[in-house]
Amino acid sequence: MQISTINLVHGLTHIWGKWLIYLKTDAKQPTTLLYDRTLLWLAFGLTGIGLVMVTSASMPISQRLLKDPLFFAKRDALYLLLSLGMARITLCLPVDFWKRSSTLMLLITITLLLLVLVIGNSINGAMRWISLGPIGIQPAELSKLSLFCYLSNYLVRKVHEVRNKFWGFLKPMGVMLLLAILLLAQPDLGTVVVLFVTTLAILFLSGAKLWQFLALIGVGVSTVSLLIITEPYRMKRLTSVWNPWADPFGSGYQLTQSLMAFGRGEIWGQGLGNSIQKLEYLPEAHTDFIFSIIGEELGYIGVVIGLIMLFFISFRAMLIGKNALAVHQCFSGFLASAIGVWFGFQTLVNVGAATGILPTKGLTFPLISYGGSSLLIMSTAIAILLRIDYEIRLAQSQAFIRG
């Protein structure tokens, strides 16, 4: 399975190499590369690792539920191909398309979030999925990209109002609040926290006043605390983080099994495919807790490599955002920065839940965890970053030629 995955990634990289664009600035000068090769290889690397790890982690549950040990691996490969197709289309779209479509995207997202409460499928007590034949759509994943596109467009038009008027600062928070209410009805507190933190980060980058942030953070912390206190299962998740061994077969079960996986992995890991915890001791081993299986099979080295790759994706996104703002492509700059914060914070929450630093949340490990909607949306976000970087480099190359 490893060899076929490597061949698949190699072939897809070759195809993408034909799609991406080069430009000769001068007959006497070398070719200028008009895309971020580092970002592209990091994304390919993570999705390749994800396919291998989902295959390894999902075999026991696939065999028990569906009598096919590769069922989830096949579906993950299908979602990966769909993601590459979606990314291919995204690369052809100018960034201005996302700016013009941001309001429509937000309205579609709100409609889907309302629809999932009516006709959605309930899994583990949460109504988050809409079934379209063999494929399930999770509107919560779309809400992230839709909100960040909308906020970036809003800041381009109203940045002066955001910086100087409290009402201008509250307007985008009102939109986020509407999405938060619909997400909490599912319920999905994890996505709400990601939206809240990323929205604050974008507003901070736009130059909003510090006292507004302090007031909003106070309100946000109070609200989240109230939401935790009023739901017994959330309270159990919080208290289990402090001492999961107090109830290792109850509220602390997932965390204790996750910690056992890390303990068994040590430095070099048990070897690919040799996890014990994935044998249905650790629930959601191929989704929310795939990071624990990486730790058990690939050890400390595998964990560090995965985290470094995700760190550099977030770093490259923030750098692309900085470069876009420097050439006055404000929408691109805000959107790229939002994607960087989103990837980084979601990684922090997933890793924190797996290691017992934060309460358990149903958030995927970016580009690695099994989840079709998450992979599609995050692959689209990576393609948007590549397109933003391409437009920046193209503008700079044209300016260089004219000079």
C-alpha cells in the first residue's frame, strides 16, 4: 500500500507540474517560478501521509463493520482525487472570483447549516452531515472558508470603519455569531471556537483597537464557559482532561487510550501497521485521534515531522498574506492570513485533545484525518493560497519586465 501511495503521489505531482505556470522574464535570465513549490510539496506530503495513516488506522473497524479492511482507505483515496480535481478548478479561478462570490458563499453555507438540522444524519449524537448518495457533506467545514472569504471582503471595504468605530468591529462578529448559533444547534463547539479565534486574528491584522479585543475575548471566554457548564457531556470532557485516570473506562476513556498510544510509540514507534490502540481500543482512531496512531506507529520522530510540515504550511500562508498586503492586494492578504491561522489553530486543538492539553473536540488533523468534507475544503484552501502567491509573483514579474 505504501508503494502504490508513493506512485500515486508521484503521478499526481507530475500532472500538477504541467498545470502550474512558468514565465521567462528575459532570454538571458533564468525562468521565474510562479508558484510556491515548498507549499505544494508540503501539501502533497501531508495528503500522502494521511492516505497511508488512514489506511493503517481504519483497517480493524473497516473489517468489523463492512468486512472490507480497505473500505475507508478506498473512500479516502476517492476524496483525495476529488480534492485534486477541486484544487485544479480553484487554481484556474482568479482571487477576485472569491471576493465577488463571498456573500453568495455565506448565504449557501447558512442555508446548508439550516438544512442539516432538518434532514441531516445523526452520528454519535450530532447532526452534522447531509447525505448525497454515497457521499456525505459536512456544512460546518464549508462555513470556515465561507466566513473567512466574507470577512476578508468586508475588511477591504470597511477597514477604516473597523479601526475607528466599535460598530464596524461588531458587524463581522455578528455574522460569526449567526454561524455559531447554527453550529451549536448541531452541536459543534469545536468549529465555533476555530471561527471565533480566526475572526479575532483577522480583525487584529486589520488594525482594530486592543480594548475591543479584550472586551470580546472576555465575552467569548464567558460564553464558552457557560456552554460547557450547561452541558454535562462537555463538563465531563473538561474534567477528564485534569485527571483522565480517575475514570479510565468512562469520561477519561478516549484520553487514556490516546496517551497509551503515545507511550507505546516512544522515539521510533512500533512500526507502520503495528498499532495496538487502533484495534478498537481507541475510538475514532482514523478521524479525530489519528495523531495518536501516528505517535504509536511512527513514534516521536513521525509526530515531529508531521507537526513541522503543518507549521510550515501555516507559516507559508502567513508569509503569502504579508506579501499580498505589501503589494496592496488586501483581500488576498487577509484571506491568506486567515487560512494560515485556521490551519495552525485547528492543528493545535486536535493535537491538544489527543495529548490531554485541551478537552476532546471533533476537529480533524488537517490534510491527514479521514473526512471527505474537511479534505475537500482544506485542499481548496491550499489551492487558493497557491493562486494568491501566483498572482503576487506574476504582478512582481511584470513590474520587473517593465522596469
